[in-house]
Amino acid sequence: MSNASARSSFAAGFLRTFIAPAVILAILYQAIVAAFGKNDYYMYVLTLSCMNVILATSLNLINGFTGQFSLGHAGFMAVGAYLAGSLTKFTHWPFVPALVVGAIGASLAGVLVGLPTLRLRGDYLAIATLGFGEIIRMLIIASDQIGLKFLEGPRGVMGITKYTSFGWAYLLAGISVWVLTNFIWSTHGRACVSVREDEVAAEAMGVNTTRYKVMAFCIGAGFAGLAGGLHAHFLQLLHPSSYDFLKSVDYLVMVVVGGMGSLTGCAVAAVFLTVFNEVLRRALELRMLIYAICLVIIMLTRPQGLLGGKEISLGAFKYLVPSYGRSRAGSGERGLT
Amino acid sequence: MALLEIEDLAINFGGLKAVSGFSMSLEKGDLRGLIGPNGAGKTTVFNMLTGVYRPDAGRVLLNGKDIIGLKPHQITALGMSRTFQNIRLFKGLSVLDNVRIALNLTASCGVVESVFRFPKYYSEEKRITDKAEELLDLFKLGDRKNALASSLPYGEQRRLEIARALATSPKVLLLDEPAAGMNPQESQELMGLIEWINKEFDLTILLIEHHMEVVMGVCRRIQVLDYGVTIADGAPDQIKRDPKVIEAYLGEEVRDA
């Protein structure tokens, strides 16, 4: 394949993951401002949405694409948050290197979880990863006893500098989705999906299933750690209760609602559920009830999730970008699910 | 030196001797049949050869290399591929992706190259896709490449499974009851296909089959298993007349007093 078409496909990828969602978000934001007036709170919700997009898409790599049922995503997020947060607060590191170290730390934790749980499947794996998430949280709560006094145990660390802006969150969400998309639409991504489809057959066809399961955990956990770092510098607070089991369930819900094995689906679901959750705050005590009922209705009407295994494509925009349709066909990016 | 040398393979499942003393030697280009009544241990032999089960005793040499204890994907990479008795396609994926996944072990682009879309990624994707399409065309599945594997009719699913196994570029191909559930006409076609693969790809094939006309038709030599023990080994005509084989399939002859 020539370099020219490689470049245009690269540009198309950039357009897909950065510009198109930005345009959609900008229009949404303007519509909300026009209807309700300007408010910092809207920016807060949008920033939170971006972080949830990172968490939902990375969890989808593990759960939806590789078929490894993980309930420990908040645990990986906590590793990233505490690492990045401590680095900027106690050692005065700049924001970006701290985020990177947080992500790397979380991805190492992902490998740690991936290796011993390789023999587990389905519900057994879910329970093991749930246990892992709780162990991380308990270690933080017990930090006084294990010689990490500066983590303040159950009291939490306050006064983290607010580095996370909407711009940072959006940029990193875009990068995450872009990296995950490129990973999934490659031979390595297909190998991960084959593990989900039939592990025995995948192994017999020469796919090193162990390697790909650990890889999925490593990459997925890394992005969860990145989102954790963003989260810590957004709330300006590190607290173990921010990373409990229910958080993992929240992200799982985003993946299931958006569609197991659909990156765009769970990204849309992440934004939608975050905003919806905030809108429901007006309903006070009834909030969680309405939220739960809506989830039940969605699952009854779309059990495969909003998008099932399909992806939203920029098909409608392809006439605006002459090279788009061609390059996509040429690079072999067809639906994988 | 034989391509696949199996010596005294044995495995027990909790006191049950599933297979014992199984030996076989396959030369390049052989087309060997493995038959026996239900539960004789034929699929168990396949599972031991491909690393799904670890045998309790015995040796398996593939191209002179001992493969006991290797993982299934390592054995596949060394050149032994298989199909399954109960078809195991990646059902939710397209026909093309089924074959492309089997080409994963030939891919030379790393994760970083793939994620950051280096030129190598594009050349590898193109090579893999072209190779997969070429195989699908050979198996007359080219026009179904975007269909879901589960949507194919039964016979085509069997063909796709063979195409997928061939994508790993095996030297030895193990076919586990490829004609199961096929009507006479389909099994006729399958016989032609197996003979054609044997010649076209210069491939060594070991075939488990219940359809006697298929095995007798294509295999030049047949080995018979009963209760995990080899009871006969020879040319199809010899096997047909072997009293032990007839006994295993039909029961002992009753002698009139």
C-alpha cells in the first residue's frame, strides 16, 4: 500500500476520533447554553463525560472484545489516581509525566491481575477481579499500617492541584479512543476477539491466548489508570471511596448499555449516562430509581446494547472528505463483530 | 525420518485407560485414516497430538522435534493444524475474519506498529487479507467473505473450518470427522476436496471419520482403534476383512452349535 493512502487513512482516523466528536460536543454544548444559559457546571459534566469515555472504552477492550469479565476497573483507576496524585502533590512532578507514570503503574497492576486469573473464566474471573479492586481500596484505607502514611488512609489526600481541564480530558479521551480503535482493528485486536469467540479454537489456530488476555488487561488497565490520574486532578482529592466496587459497576453498565464489543457505542453510552445521571439530580431521592428503571427498559428493548457489536461510522461525512471512503476500504477496517 | 512420529502414546482419565500404546508414523504426503467405534479414543488422540491434553506416556515427534508439553498454539506454529468434530468457528465473526485470525501467527507487525499505524501495519494487513481471500476463493467461499460464519450452511461451515486450518500453513492436517452430518452427495464432494488438498498443498492428512465410504475411498492406509487400543492397521481392503474390526463394529459372531 502506498504512503499516500496510508497518510489519508491516518487523517481519516484523526477526523473520526478527534474532530467529529468535538463538533458534536460543541453543538450539544451550545444548544444547552442557548437553552439554559452559561454555567460552569455544564463544563464539569462534559469533563466527567470524557473521563468516563476513557473508562468505558478501555473496559470494553477487556470485557466486550476479549470476553474477560472484569469487575476491577475502579481498582486500576485507583492505582493511576493515587500514583499520579501523589507525584504532583508530594514530589511536585508536572501533570503529564505524573499521568503517564500513573497509567504505567495501573497497567502493571493489570498484568498482575491478568496472570493469576488466566485460568478463570466467566463468573469466577468476575469475582477474582472484584476481589482485586477491593484489595486495592483496602490497601489504601490501611495505608497508615503499611507504612504509606502520606496516603492518609480513609481520610483521603486533599489539595491536589487542579490540572485537569476540559481540554486535557477531551484530548486524552480522543487519544485513548484512537489507540484502542487502532488496536482493535489490527491483527492483534482480531486475536483478542477470537479469544472471546472460542478460546479452544483460537489456541488451535495459533493464537497465543494467554498473551492476548494479559495484553487486554494491560492496555485496558493502563487507560483506566490514565482516567484515574485525570480524575484525581479534577476533583482535587484522593479518596478510597471514589474507587469502590460500585464505580466498576457503573463502567460495566456503560459498556453493556453501549454494546459489548462496540467502542463508539460505549463512548456514546458513557456520555449519555453521565449527562443523564446529572439531569436526574433534579429528581432527588428518586434519581437512582429512575436511573435503574431506564436501564431495565434499555436492556429489555436492546439486550445487545444500543449498538450491539456495531460501530458508528462517519459514512455520512464521507462525501466531505474525498479520500475517506477509499482509504477505509483499502485498510481492511471492516466490522469485526 | 517420518514427518510425524507417534510412539506409545497413552492417557488415563481417573483410572480409565482412554488410549494406550498408540503408535503411528506419517510420511510427507500420507493420507491416513483413523477409525473406530464411538468412544474408542480417536478424538482423544487428536487432543493429545495438538496439546489440548498432556499424555501420560509416549512421544510425539513433529519434524524431529518433541512436541509433548507444548501449548496448542506452539504446536500449530510448528506446523500441525486441526479441525473439530463439533465445528468450532468464530461464529459471531465474518468468514474473512475467521481465516484472518488463523493468519495471526504469521503477522510480523508488533502492537506498537499496529496502534500507531506504521507502514508495516498496512503492508501486513494487506498481505493477511489477500492471503485469506485467496484461500477463501480456493474453497469457493470468496463471495461469502463478509457473511457471518454462523450464517453459512453446514457444509460450507465445514469447508471454512478446513480453510481456516490451512491458513496456519500446516505440514500436518488433522481432520476430526469432517463428513459428520453430511448427506451422501456432500460427503462425495468432501472426499474430492480432501484428496485435492492432499495433492495441491502437498499436505500430510490424518482423518477421523465414521462414514466408511469416505475413509475407504480416500485413505491409503487405515488404523483402527477400539477401547483405546490399536486393533488393526493396514490397507482399506485388509481392514474391511479383518475379523477383529468386524467384531468391534458388529459384535462377536455367534456360532451355531
